[in-house]
Amino acid sequence: IFLADKMADDCIGKVIRPAVDLFRVQFGTDPAKGVVAPGRVNIIGEHTDYNEGFVLPMAINKYTGVVGRKTSSDVIRIYSEAFKELLEFPAAKPLPSTPTSDEWNELCKENHWGNYVKGTIAQYFNQHSLEQGAWAFDAVITSSVPLGAGLSSSASLEVAMYTFLEELTGVHTERPIDKALNCQKAEHEYAKVPCGIMDQFVVTMAKKNEALLIDCREPYPVQPVPLLFTDPKVVILVTDSKVKHKLSEASEGSTEGEYKKRRSTCEKVAGILGLPALRDATMRDLEAVKDSITEVEYKRAQHVIKEIERTQNAVTLLPSKKFEEFGQLMVQSHMSLKDDYEVSCDELNDLVGIATSVKGVYGSRMTGGGFGGCTVTLVREDAVEDCKAAIKGNYPKDAECFVFQPCEGARKIDLPQFL
């Protein structure tokens, strides 16, 4: 546990130290506030959150850092290390919580990182009825969460910015659930990605050494699931396929178009069944309407119904260390995402096949929205190097492997130690 704590501290330092240095370069002074928010990996329960189902994510020790300070100017200035770009806009012109089409066109750009930031600022100041013009600030954003890898760099950015605003103003959102929902709304309204609640919830509320079983139906109960196993020592290995997805692309055939299609298909089938969401459906219900829906609609709904059941079953296996059975559910999840939900790709399928051929690997699956990104693998610690070697020897791209510790959610940083 001590080594895990040191690892987390080192990972935080890797984003905060560069942020402090960049802040000095960009703005000529030291920052006064600093925060981090982790990325996340979803162990099982994919494309179930917007169907009001269950998910089992954990926060990972890759972080987005934000450092900054209040200024006496009339502008908000935010520099992104990743995009080498300064975002600047008037502090005195409040950002709307729900922009009209014309307002969005004036405030935002297609596929721009600033949309996530502006959306978060809008939700925060509207939530607390604070005068945005009284809180001009300068900030720098750094991140070690890989972009487009399915590890929720977007939620990490939103929650980090929201946490920074809490520290800047001293006004905190009382319920973590409301904070997560505000960040989700930022993504809906400004980034135009109709995401579920999983990412913002786990990035906000995660605890060290635990995954979270999140019930994605209001009032969103959350159950901690211990993930620290020592006999045998089992770890979570995440492999980045280096195939990027872009959930905010709006072009024909883009990931966002495919994501929206699947969400609307699920909602359509739930409506045909006369149910609030597919969370309430059974396979018997689906079979009863099979002749009145398309094959694609049937396959999409079948994935959701069975994935919710898999996730609920998976959680019961961990306390008794039934890793083989848990791994089988992971593989079933991947096959369903490949064949029924059709959000996998050749590279992810190859990585799962390579990993599951290694002795000591219990199970593997794609994780995240799909169309690229990462796989998540449950593996004995003593088999990690064999798994990495198999991937290096058999996967044609330069995949990157990480062993992640389940870490704590967003939090403030004791900045003086980095100054």
C-alpha cells in the first residue's frame, strides 16, 4: 500500500510540476491553487450507463492537473499543454448553462478542447449562482491521461476544472453526485457528446484500492468494490491499441454519429417494449418483440440486457476471488461488444486474443466507447511481463501497457511543495 501511495504521488507530480513551470512561463507568476482528477478504466459494464444499467469502473493513476490563480483582469485565460493553445474569453460575459444553437456557434468550435472547459465553467457558476465576472483567473492544464484512448480524458478534464473552480472560489458543491452531473451536462451541452454518467461519477467519487459499482438510475447508488488482491496477486493491465477514437466528431460515419445511433436505437427498443430504459428489459421481453424490430435493433438491445446481467454477476465473484469466472464474463462482454454492439475494431480484437492466450490471464475485453482505445485485462501479477511480451511480439502497432492502481478521485493539491 505504501508503494501504491508513492506511485500515486509520483504520477501527480508528473502533471503538477510541468503545470507550475508552464504557469510561470505563460503568466509570469506562481499559481495559488492546484487540483488533479484521474482518468478511469471500466472493468465491465459497457454502453450500459445511458441505459440506466450497472457499470464497474475504477479511477487510474493518470491525471489531469489544473493550476491557477484569481486575477484582477477582466478575462479568463487558460493554457493547455496538450494543445499548446491559450483559451481567452471575457469573464464578465456569463456562459449559459444550456446554450442555444446561435450561442453555441458563437462560443464554441467543432471538436475543440475549450468546449469542455467552457461547459464546465458555465455549469459551475450557474449551479452556485456566482457572478462569473468577479472571478477572472489564469490557469494551466496538463494531463497524463492519453487522449482518445477510452480512458476518459474528457471527464478527467471536466472534473479537474470544476474542482479547480471550487478551490478558487471556496464554494464547493455539497453533493458529489451533483458535481458529477454538472460535469456530464457540460459534455452534453458544450462538447455535444451524449455520454452517460459513469465517467464523471467515478472520476469524482473514486476511492483508493476500490472499483465502484454504479447504478446508473437515479438516485444513482454507488457500491465500493475492493480491488486489492494479494493471494494470488491479481492486477489490472490496460493496453492502449494506439487506435484513437473521437467521440465528439460530427461528420458522417464518425464515432459520435455511431455512438448517438446506438443510444437512440436503445431508446427506441425500450419505447417499443413500453419500458423507461433497457435496464428494465429481460431477454424474454426482447424475444416477444423480435419480429417487430430489425436485426440490428435486436442485437443492440441483446448486448445491453446481457451486459447488465454480466456486470451484476461479476461483482459477486470478486469477494470470493473467483477470477476465472470473472475473466470469462469479461471475454463474453468483449464478444458481445464486437458482434452485437459492433463497437470494437480489428486491433482491439487482436489484443484481446493475444492476452487471453497467455497463461495467468483470466480475461480481457475492450473498454470505453469503442472504435479504438484500450483493452482491460485481469491478470496475475507474475504473468504481466509474459502478457506484455506476447503483445509486443504479435501486435503490429506499438501498443503501450500500463498496470494501474485503483486510485482516489479528484482532489486539491498541496501546491507549496511544487513551488
